[in-house]
Amino acid sequence: MRKVWVLLFYFFSVAGVASAAPAYGTKMPEQNKVFWGYQHYAVLDRDLNKDHGELQSQQDHILLSYGVMDWLSLDLKASRGTVRHEDGSGSVLKYDRPLWGGGYGFRVKLFKSGAVKSVAGFQHISIHPMTVKRNGEKNNAILDDWQGSWLVSYSFRRFTPYVGLRYGTADYIHRLNNDADRILTAEGRRLDLVSGLDIPLTSRTWLNVEGAVGGGVALATGVNCSF
């Protein structure tokens, strides 16, 4: 058990560099089975291109995964989140009042042999905080994360680590008085190295921690239950 907590501390401390939506891991519901859970996604630092500065976001997600087949799951999110945008000149817009958000995706089991499993997937998250008024102008923000992933895991008795690749991007959309300006991250579309860890809490619940190496800093943590 001590090794489990050492691994958990490692992922919380250093494995949280990310640029796209979390990849969920390789644990999937069987056909006609359901996973549900809670996930917190903290985007601590994400650079924007064209000298548009950087942003942060705090997001909370209710997760639901349905096993369409033993090898295919549908993943849905009901979400709320905030966005903070610093434009590079010292001006800061804080969208501190969550309005609504959500996400969707799917995962496909590529193979499973003994303790080894490989899963590919696609995920999308969209966060819409409430309008902010400043200097008589209305500011709206939308944060969109898109990504495709390929993961490989190995199941030990007390935990399941996984690693893989993730190709994705993130869009920050700022509307000033209903005029839209789409701003991509400074790195645009990119390939990241993903690492994560599933730790069983009971026979039906588990903790997930995930991070990735890229040009921003973020960390996803969640608790899930099967039924």
C-alpha cells in the first residue's frame, strides 16, 4: 500500500503538464454497463498564440460512460467551469461565474492480453462561463479542448498505470460585444506524452490521476464507480 501512495504523490506533484482534454485511461465499461464519477480538471497555465497571453481554467465534470460493446464505450460529461485570461499587457479578464459546459467522446479497446491493455479514444470538452461586463462592453468566453489518444496500461494488483500519446489542440474563443475572435494555443495542434494511474478504492470504485508533457500545465483527478 505504501508504494501506491508514493505513486499517487508522484502524479499529483509532477505529472500534470497538459494541453487537451483528459484521456480517461484504459478502464472501460463492459457491454450495457455504466461507469459514473466526478472529475476536477485544473488548467494552471496555457499559452495562447499571436501574443494573446495565457489563460487558466478550473473545471468540474460529472462523468458517464456507457459500454456500447465490450470494446466500445461512449463517454459523456456534464460540466461547469471558470476561465481567467491574461492578455499579455497586464489586463486580466476573470470569468469567475460558471454557467454551463459539457463534453463527449468515445474509446475503443484495441487489444487485451493478460495484464496489458491498449485503448484509443477521442474526447472534447467545451466550457461556457457567464458574461463579464467591463468598461461598458460585454465579454464572453468559450474554452474548447479537443484530443485523440492512444494508451497502453499494465494492471498490477493494487494499481494500473498507463502511458500513451495524445494529439490535440485547445481553442479560446473571445467574443467582445458578440464579435468572435478565435485564438488557438501558441503550439496549435500538438503531440503529447500522457501518463496516468488508476487506484482501486473498493471493488466498484477507483481514483484516477492523469497528466501529460506539453506546453501548458494542467492536472485531471477523479473518482469513478461502476454499476
